Amino acid sequence: MPKRFVVAASRFSDLPRFPVGLDLAEALTSAAQGLHETSTPDSTLDTAVRLAVDLIPGADHVGISVIERGNRRSALAWTDDVVRTAESDDGPGSGHQPYWHRLWTAPVAEVDDSENGDGDTALSVLGLRSVLSLRLRADRRRLTVLTAYARKPRAFDEAALRVGRLFTAHVGIALDSATVREQLTEAMRTRDLIGQATGILMERLDIDAAGAFDSLVRASQRENVKLRDLARRIVDPHNTP
């Protein structure tokens, strides 16, 4: 199940509202710097929705979600509860939003006016009239998408689409970088943990490092337990290996 978190509206006060006329390259550079300062995928998504609501022209709300085959949708980050409701399976009209389907074959899906049959009436019930949804990641099983919502119809023009696509490219790169950093950090922690467990087995069983590691691997396979979890049990003084 994807992690869920909400960005409180009160936190927007620390973000600069990009003024009209600010050079787009400068604005995107500022946004990219903010994204790359994040340390985990969660914080990258958190920062992305906060920046997007200020950067994409016409956006009142922004969310990032995962859409799986069968159009099951799970919200990952959102600027407020109306977005969480719109992007969750338990929201009104869940599973029937036609614009979701377009994202499997196109990088962008738009709704000009949810009250004129262009989208789902569930959006208008929530006060959301316009939608601009852009893919962040895609594979055969799931999509990660960033979606901007507006309270007025036809809120997103060509400029919004251009900014949205450029911004999501930056988000995708930052998200990949944060994921790699998290994986490397976890690998380092796992290596240290396995090293500690190997040392304990060397002492207790009076064997060398290779024998201790081999014993650990065989025990992991025999008990069908991940190596790091077995190592954690050995290192934990409250557990008996």
C-alpha cells in the first residue's frame, strides 16, 4: 500500500508565489533546486505538490497518485482534503473518471469543464471544474501522475500545459534521484547489520567470516526469512538466534 501524507494549507506560506512575468527558466530552476534538496521519495512528492500549486498557471489544488490496472487509484500526496477525496478509490464516483483511462495511452489528460460532460460529475460535486493530469512514471502495471485541479472551467491553457510538462520532467528526475539515495542508504544499513550479525556468529560458533556468512545465508533460506531480517534478529539482544 503506498504511503499517504497530507500537506497542510498553512505550510504554503513559506513558498514563494511566482509572480506573473517571471522568466520560466528561472522559475523552473528554483523549483528544481527545491526538489533536489529533498532526501526521500516521500519528501520529494511533498515538495512537488507544494511547488506545483504555485507554479502551474490556474492551479488551485494539486495531487500525486498511483493508478493501477483496473483503474484502482491511490493518493500519495495532496495539497488539501478535496484532492485526497478526488484521487482515492473511496471518493464519490470512484472508478468512473473517464479521464484516468486516457493516461494509459497519452502523457496528458485534461478536463475543460466537469459540468459539461467532459469529465465526471463527481468532480463538479467536489467543486472541481478543470483538470490537468500529467504522467510522472509509467510501466505496464501502474502510472504515477501529477494532477492539477481548478475551481473554474477551462482554467488550463497551453501555457499551463507547457509549464506542467516541464515541471513534471523535473519531478521525475528528482524522484528517481531520491529513490536511488534511499536505496543506497538502506543498502549501507543492511551491510552494516549483516556485518554485525556475521561477527556475532563468528564469536559464538568459533568460525571464520566466510563460514559465519554462509551459516547466515543457509539459515535465511531454511527459514524463508530475508537476510537483513535474520541479521536484525541476531543483533537484537532481546532475540535468541
